[in-house]
Amino acid sequence: MNIPLTALAFIASTPLIVTIVLMASLNWPAIKAMPLAWLSAVIVASIFWKMSFNQIIAASILGSLQAFDILLIVFGAILILNTLKKSGAMDTINKSFFKISPDKRIQAIIIGWFFGSFVEGAAGFGTPAALGAPLMVGLGFPPLAAAMVALIFNTTAVPFGAVGTPIIGGFGAVLNNPLIQEQLPAGLTFTDFLKQLGIWSALPHAIIGIFIPLLAVTVLTYSFGANKTIKKGLEIWPFALFSGAAFTLPYLAIAYFWGPELPSVIGGLFGLALSITLVSKNILIPASTWDFPEPEKWESDWGKNTVIQEKEKTSSLSLLNAWTPYLLIAAILLVTRLPAFNLGKLLRSFSFTWRNILGEGLTFTLEPLYIPGLIPFTLVAVLTIWLHSMKKEDVKAAWITTFKQLGPTTIALIFAVSMVQIMVHSDINQANIEGMIIVMSRLAALTFKDLWPLFAPFIGALGTFLSGSNTVSNILFANFQYTIAEELSISKIITVGFQSAGGSIGNMISIHNIVAVLATVGVSGLEGKIIKKNIVPALIYGLLMGILGYLFTYIIFPQTF
């Protein structure tokens, strides 16, 4: 078929258009919208890309299996929350946060920004929002508000998630080839090249990230405050800006001097300790305390009559004992992810692999012991039974509730990830045309040309929006971004670095992540609401990053390789 690139790109984007229209415009829940989006991908792949029936089914099977990976994480996160509710630990934890500060803006920053960034650095894979959002719900946040703000916060730390996986695993998997190695400047090894990509991923975040806590709490107060105003968000600007810098400055320093493994881990821990110290001494804290309206005044889609009605069991557990499960989670994540301990390799050695699915060359590998949902989440949930001396009926109730909450999430994720895998693997087709994602990206490159640095971050964001993973986005688009930079004679390191930096922004609006985090706070069907609320901060973040990319590429660092 001789179809012009513009028309072909529009056809390729049909599954995305269907998703956005149904969920963001018509407010359909993901459980209804994603099967139709998957069906549209099947139709486009069959008619225009001429993918065989076998290829489409194989890609869908792969997507379903990958959805299982995500569901294991969600299951573990929900199980931890329900277990701690039934043991009484959540009651003690909530009281401890109120002692730090009753201000919901400060609680959001401490949990979503600092704790979430640490967890992202240690585990990645959507873990921060899955852990942080339920914690905020336990503190009295409306479930929709907790999910929304957790996703906004889960951006800056993402390029270095899971101990640098998007850089080391994502870029390393596709850029480590003889052609690129021959082009590297004298004395620059491929390991050094990856470190440089990490630095250029960190630099724009270190600058823009200073403002992300302020942006997040402003969106929070505007969307969920009694008066729907940004004034209450801006009121906390001294603490919010300090919190931004307290994470991003050590984050950049670690990326520059050490490498891509620990920027988010160190930045999160350092900022968490510093911010709690400031709050305890009432430094940079606004005079007035902000809270949500009374639950009786919440709008119907905020999550009223779901999580908020479920009162945690009161308890006499000590603060240390109540926090011990989370401390164990953090410790296990660090020990199993840091290369120095070499336990990650051991855990990954236990795996199940389905090679050459239906003879179409697709492979799925399940590493159950390395997925955070089992170790540490489920493991710690089981240990908590003993740690908190739980009764059998409370344990049973926690597990039953967890399985019930997974139902709608399972269907939505299976169809969402399957749709993406059809699009990703459409490069193998009988129409002899490039895959759907590359076609869309190539039109963007030809359209914007010398303005490409402005739009490179949005390509990264597109990859994460589709896949729910910055690592996958880097695998999809690293070579594409490198080649575009080469064709335009601009810096390849800056362009590819901004690919990863932009990829993290897609986390805010990724269907996979939204479905998963809503499940952890006990609501479903509100995915379109999250997209509507988060699209503005995502566009602001992406636009600021694009402007930085343009300045770095053409004005400040034009000689960079």
C-alpha cells in the first residue's frame, strides 16, 4: 500500500486516539475502554500492517503475560496495605504522620516525593505509587487525590529507577553495538558513555525537579480543595522549593560522580531526613494548615464510600513495630538491588521462560523472586502476621479483600499491555513498512527537524505512556533518537539523555500505572479522571524540558558529542 507518511502515522495512532477519547473525553473506565482499544490495534495491524493472525495473537499473549508481572506488584502492594490495616499498624503510622505535620501538603511531599523517590530508586516498576498512594489514603487523602499526586511525584526519580535500570538496562541493551562504539570519542568507553547519558538525564530533572513538589501540591489543592484554588498550593512555596532542591541536588551529584545506580536512592533518603528535621523545627512551614474538605463533602468520584469508610483497627503497636514492615521492604529492596551484594543475580536466576511464542520469535521471561510484588511485598506481609501477632480472621480478611480488589485491574491491564505489544511488534509485517510507533515518531522528526530538541522528551514520554516503563521507552526509542541527532548534526548524548528524562514524564499519564495505582487505593473506573488532571502538569514538565533541551543543544553545550 502506497500510503503517505502523514496518513500512515494517523492510522498508527488509532489505538491511542480510541484510548484517549473513551477514557479522557467520555470517562469510560479502563475495564471497558481497553478491550476496544486493543480491538482497534488488532484491526489496524491486520488491515494496514498486514500482520498475520498468529503474530497478533502471539503479541497479545506476550502482553497478557507482561500484565501478570504488573499484577504481582499491585497484589503485593495491596496485600501490605490490607495487612497493616488489619494488624492496627496503619492506625499507629497515621498518628505518627500527624505528629510530623497535620498539613496534607507536607504529608504529600514527604510520602510522594521523598519516600516515593527512594522506593523508585530501589525498586522501580511502579512500586512508589503503589506504596505511597495507600499510605496517603490511610492519612485521610481521598483515594483519587492520593493516586493523582503519587503519579505526579513519580517522575523525577524514574530515569534511575530499580538501581539505574532505564540507563544501564534500557540504553545498554540497544546502544551497545560496534557502530556506536566506533563513533565514541577517544578514551570514552561504553560504560563512560552510559554514565554520560545518566548525567544528561539527571541535569534537566535537577533543574525542573526543584519545582515539581510545588507543582504537585498546587494541582492537589486546586483539584481537591474546598475552594478549588491554587493559592493554598502556592502558600507552601518555601518548603516545596526546598524539598525539590533537597532531592535533586544530591541526585545530580551522585549521577555525576558515581553513576546511574543510586541517584534516586541517595536523593530520596537525604531529602527525607532533611525535610522531617525542618518540619520538626517548624522551619519554612506556612502558618496555616491545609486539609481536604470533610469526607461528607467529597465529590462522588473522589473515592467516598470505598477506602475512606474502612476504619483501620486501633492498636497499641509501638511506632517502630508499626513501621517495621516498611523498613523491611526498604532494606530488602536495597540489599537485593545493589550490585555490591550480588543478590539480584541470584534472585533472577530462578525464572520461567516461554521462548518463541507461537513460533513468532517473541519471548517472555518471568522472574518471580525478583519482582517486588513477591519479594519483598508478599514476603513482608507474611512476616507481619508474626511481627504484629495477628489473628487468623484478620489475616484471612486481608487476603480476601486483596483478591477482590484485583478483579477490574486484571482485565484492564491485560488488554492495555496487549494493545501496546501489538503496536511494538508491528515492525514485523507483510506490508514492508516500519512499525506503528516508529512511523509516528518519524513523522514527528520530519515535521520538527531543527526544533527536534524541543520534542525529543515527548517521544520518551510517548514510550512510557504506551508501555508504563521508562526502560521500555528507552529500548524502543534510543536508537531512533541517536539516529535523528546524527542526521541533524546535533549532540547525540544530549538528545538520547533527554529521551530518558522525557520518558519519566509519561509515568503521570501511563494507562498501566494509572490502573495499577487506582487498584491499590481501592477504586477503579476513574482512569480518565487521572489523565485529565495529570495531562496539564505532564505538558508543563515536558515543555520546560524541551526548552532546556533546545538551549543545551544549540546554545550552552553545542560541542557535546
